[in-house]
Amino acid sequence: MKDLSKKYYTQLLELIDSGKYEEARVVGTRLISRLDEFDQNEELEILNLIAIAYQKLGQLSNAANLLEGAFNSIDIDDNKIDKEILYVTLSNLSSIYKSLGRYSDASEILERILNDDDFVEISAEKDNWALMSNLAAIYSDMGDYHKSIHLLESIVDSAIENLDENDSSLLIYRSNLAMSYAQVDKLSYAKDIIEGILEKYINKFGPKHPSTNNIRYNYALILKKMGKYEEAASIMEESLYNETENFGDLHPNVALMLSNLAAVYVDLGRYNEGTQLLEKALVVQRSVLGEEHPSVGNTYVRLAILNLNLGEKKKAQNLLKKAKEILSNSYDSDH
């Protein structure tokens, strides 16, 4: 590895660790032209780091293309390929596919890893839990909540026996389980779990940390399902502000929070405000997810319904036409 390439590689690691993803992307671009100076394992590590930067910046298609290109350029059966690096790369690609709404592709990758004898042999129990948790999240996105709950309950049971009650991984698994419980209407139970976790996160990271903000937002979602719309709206507004401060306006999380806050405004009868927020969410989604993402199609549907309720029949028809084109293509490509 030549000195300049080594310098870029070290910079890339430091920038990712410090959360400076735009700077990491710039350094990563310089490194891509120098990949022939690295062996295959180093190349995979570098591409993973650059993909992480893209994903954190909301540039999901770029992240997916980068890792797909990596798999097209290497022989994964080559004994010189480090299995751990290979599994990390596959896991990262699954995460990106999930963010892109390619749930079948995402779940297939993780199921393949978890059933791989080599992975079982070399992986620590924590690695196994992490992949199972990611797979549970995909099942939840696909609407298979009971399958998600079954996986998460097994993770939490094992983690409680092996980890401190304040361990970050355990708190994440319990939070994910609470949200799955909420999806099957175990709302009081889910609320109690999230409240306890939120208190621990505030004490550990502070009130505005991205991880704390994510838990606070989940708490608001549970309140919404319980019909506590005013309280949910207030917490979601705080979460949206923090998320924008943490990641900027054009980020998938911001789009999601805008969309769900819009739904709460509609529940409160604030239709014009809900429509405005949903239109903002659509702008962000189209920018970071692409025009053909299922979430974009679903937002068009919701906007059509809102416009119909506001008497904008012609606008609603046009929005539904766009939604149909996107969702039909999405269904065809996923089956």
C-alpha cells in the first residue's frame, strides 16, 4: 500500500468513526481510483466504509451500486477472502436494500448468512443477535410481525442472560421488540418498555443524541397508536427538529418523521398542515430514495386521499396515477 493511499485509508476510518460522512465520501472517492493498490480484503473494507458514508448521507442507490459492484468484481469463493469481511459486506448490502424498500432481497441475504455453517462457526453470539435483529426488522417492514416478535423474543431472552441491563445492544433489541408488540396492539406493554429505555438513553447519551432521538420518536409512534395525538405530535415535532439538526433536511429519517407527523396532524383534523408536511416528505423521499421507491408511491396515495378530502379532485387523480405507476413497477420487481 503506497503512502498516499494509506493516508487516505486512515482518514476514511477516522472520518467514519467521527460521523463526518460527507468528508468521508470525498476521501472515499479519492480511494476508489487507487483500489488496485490494495488486496481484495482491504478493497472490501474500503468499499464498505464508503457505502456507510453514502447510506448515512441518504445516498442509498450509490451505496447499493458500490457494494453490488464489489461482489461482481471479486470471487467470493476465493479462500483468500476473509469470511468476516464478506459477511459484514453482505449485511451492509442487506441494510441498504431494506432502506431502499427491497425487502425480499434484504431478508434473503440475512437468511443465507444465518444458515451458513461458516458464519455459525466463526461468529460470536453478539454477531448472531445483531443479524437476527436486522432480519426481524425486515420481517416487520414486510408486515410479518409475529415472525419478527418470535425472533426478537429469542434474542432478548439470550441477551438478558449475558449482558448488563444497560448494555446498548440489549436496549436496542428491547426497543425493537416493543415496536413489534405495538404492531400487534400490545400497546401498554410496548409503552412501558419504551419509556424505561428512553430514560436510560437520555441518561447515557443526552436528550438530543441521534440514538436518543430515535427512541423518543418510537415512543411518539406508540402514543399515536394509542390515540394520544396531541402528545404524539408534540414529541414528533421535537424529534423532527433534532433529526434535521443531526442529519440535515435531505435524509430518509427526516422524510419518515415528516410523513408520520403529517398523519398525526390529519388525526387531529389539521388537514392543510398535514398536506404541507406530506408534500415536504415527498420532496425528501424523491431526492434520497429515488422516483421509483415504494415509499414515494405510498406518499402519492396519501397525498391523493388528502387532496380528495380537501376537494382537489383533479389533483388527487393525477397523484393516484403516479402512485399506480410506481407501485405496480415495485410489485413486479419484487416478485
